[in-house]
Amino acid sequence: MTGQRVRAVPSARRGGVVLAALFAVTVGLIPATNSKAVAATGYTVSNGPWNVRSCASTVCEVVATMPTGPIPDLACQAMGEFVTLSQSARSGIWDKIRTPSGDVGFVTDLAVNETPLGVYDSRLPHCTGTAGGSVYYQPRYSTTDPVAPSDVTIPLTAWSNGSCAPASDYNIPEVTTARVVTTISGWSLGRLGPTYLLYWNFTRAKQVNSIVLFDPGSYDDYFGSGSCDKSYDQSALYKNWLSLSTNNRLLILAGKVTKDAQTAVGPYAHRGIQEALFPKIRGTAQANQVLVCNYDDLDHYAVPTKFGSVVRNGPQSTCPVAPGVRLYAAWHP
């Protein structure tokens, strides 16, 4: 299907998220010098202005707006968050454009008139970039929660539907304005973000070569009442992902919570991750692709605060260090 889109008003909703997020909101602008695109012309936007974002998702920063009219350059297309404007207008494709003001970013393909709806335009290339882009799954909305310095931070309502499944059709963006997303990470309950991606969208997970879990949780977190972890064979999911490439790495930074406390039953010794993540990895070739770093006396909140920068470092084969933080052990399953 090509031609003019049937568009809804900004108050239309997708999975509980107001689609006004796609339309113009004043934030900040990328300098025009960031523009690298020399690309296709002849594409137009209607019903503008539309938000132009730093990646292919409504959770990403608004960097500019695209008014109604011709797009100076449409550089490439990438898969990202699925957006619905009406029953007949739905797409997960985003277009990297240069606006009339010279700013570069992504706009949902639903804004563009001349591209085929819901599929890639054969006239346009697929977006690429430097490896090393990163995503951080936030476990809840709280101003006190630490946030790793990733390219994209995904809030809880954007990656979880609250019923042990991902938010409707949500996918991590393939690229930011300059980097391909190859690292995903999560702190605490955010451990489920990578699990959902591995289970529900393994095709997208194939572009990831590094997963970082910041103090993911205790045995009770993984297996206690109400836990969503029990709904997934996480050990098999991680083993399958690690098997894709010998370069893939799972890094677990274990603080006080993941260590597990001694109870009347005895010392757990990382029982949560041992029983949830490692049964099908232990004793296999993939075990050496998993690294657990024991920071046994490090507070739960301090783990991503001290080591958040690892999300920008790609696959890791050694434990990170930080001033004043003791590394008790580094081990493979």
C-alpha cells in the first residue's frame, strides 16, 4: 500500500501510551553539523509538525520537529517501536531524515506519504552505524532509581505490560542517530527486559552482542510469589543467544541482593542466578562467555551507579573496577 496515510489525531492511544509523543514537543536540537546524510528526496510529510527523535522510539529524546512539506533528505530506514495511528495505519519502521532546519533524527514512517505502509521502501537503504549503541531497561518510575549512561533508557511501562509479557509490540530501536544498538542492560527487575527481548523478538536480539545485568536479584526475586521470571526458561534463552556467536557476552555484576543473604535454610551463594540462568549453560562452551563479578558488600543501588558506564564498552571479558569497591571474585558458571 502506498500513498497518503489515514492519520488519527494526537490523542489516539497505543498500548496506553499517548501518541501525542509523536507530534511536536519542544526539547532541544542537534546542531546542523551532525548531518551526515546525502540521501533521497521527493518524500513529504503531512499533518505536521512531527517529532524527530534520537532513535527509532518514542522513549528517545526529541531533537527537532519536521513540519508539513518536503523532506530535504531521507537517508535510510530502521526498525523500532511499533506505532499505531488507526486500524489501517500501523508500522514499526522509522525513517532517518534531515529536516529543513538541518537537524538529523528519526521520524515514524507513518508520517511520510510516499513510502509503502508497514514495510521497507526498496528505494531506501537500511540504516547502519558504528557498533556500541546501548539500551537500559529501567525497573520502575522513580527519581531515586539509578540510570546507566546508555544511549536509550526504556521506562518500565514501555517494556512491560505488567502481566509478565512485553508492552504491546515494543522493540528496542535498531540504531540511534550514529550507533547500532548492540548492548542491552537492566538493573534489578530490569533484568526482565533482556529476557522479554530474547523470548519475544529473538530476531532483534541477534544484533546484540553484550548483555549486562546490574545486581539482577535474589532467589526470592527469581522464584518467589508473583515473580515473572518463572514464566520463562531464561537459561535456555541465554544459552541460545550466546550460541549465536563466540563473541557474545553476558556480564552479571552481583551486589548484595544477587549474592543472597544467609537465612535459616543456609547460605544461598548466588542461588537465584545459579538456578534461573545457569542450568543449561553450566558445563557447556557458552559458560566461558558468561562472567559474574562478585561485589558482595556493594549496595543494590550502588551497582549501576558505580559501574553504569560498562554499557558503552561493548562485550566484556573482565570485571570492571571502581575506587573503594572490592571485587571478591570473578567466575564463570
